[in-house]
Amino acid sequence: MKLPRVILADDHTMVAKAVRQLIAPDLEVVATVADGHALIDAALSLKPDAVVVDVAMPLLNGLEACRQLKARMPGLRIIFLTMNEDPELALEAMRIGASGYVLKTSTGSELRRAILAALRGKTRITRTIKGCNEYGRSHLEPLRWRQREVVQLLAEGKSIKEAANVLGVTYRTVAFHKYRAMQEVGCKTHADLIRFAVKRHIVVG
């Protein structure tokens, strides 16, 4: 019998290896990646049934990577596996179309159940997270996807030139997106923008 195909996305090699071993009896892991851009590329190329992804990843966080993937692969099942217990973050994951939100402190059986439930079209959130019953307005809605990418890269300490190289765009394009993002969220300084990125989980502080 053909096993469902899964991509793992986590920048911690030991965690990814442990998850691979944990789910191997029930699922085929077709790729393991360490950043959001690599996840998008792998998913578009390999067409998995599901992805298991951390929220905090370099270059492009898991939330933004999966937001872009759901726009291009609506049927893809997404299960977040994270240390972050913030219910607002779990809500954000559900708003973008995730099927599961599991903490890394959960049991292995809970993760397996979450993945298999997602493949059946069900949704599962770790029980210890409270306040995830309503999917209201996202606090990131004012920002366009490219603006969120730019904000994350700048918050990770990259210069505008370095961010432009990562994204394959011009210096002026990155500067423009930074300026518009600051306008949209009411930030007056670069430091304000970094604080916004940390508070809204675009990047982990």
C-alpha cells in the first residue's frame, strides 16, 4: 500500500531526524528542508500530501511559507510542529489553512494522530493551547507577502542589499517594500519594525 508523502521543514537537524524516525512507519518522508524558501521549492517540485513545519525558520518563517503554498497548492495538508504555545500564533496558523498545530513537547503519538487526521481532512490543535476557537481577523493582513518576507530578513539582521540578494530583487525593491511595510503598520523607525516583527512572530526574538 502506498504511504502518504510528507516533507519535514525544521532548521534543527536533530528534531527533523527524530520526527522522521517517529512517523516513518505510517508515512513516507520525501524531503527534509531547513528554511521556508526551501520548503516552497520542495513542495512545488515533489507534490507531497502534507508538510510538517516549524513556525520559526530562517529566511522565510513557516507561517509565511505555508501561506504561499496554500495559495498555490490548496489541497496541501499543513501541520505545524513548534515550541510556541501562543494561542494567537495557533490562530494565525489556522487562518492560513493549517490542519494541525502540535507542540514539540507533545507525545509522538499525538503528532502521528495530527498528521493522519489532517490527511483525512480533520483539524487538530494541541489541547494545552487555549483560546483557539475562533479564527478572526489576522494581525498581519495589512502586509503583503513580499513585505512580510522583507521584514523577516531585515529583522534577522540582514542589510537591504543582503535581503535583495536572498530574494533575487533589486536594492530599491527591498527599500520600497520596507518603506511600505512601515507605513502599513505604523512604524516610524527600523527598530520599531524589528519590534513589530518579533511581537507578530514574523521572526523569533
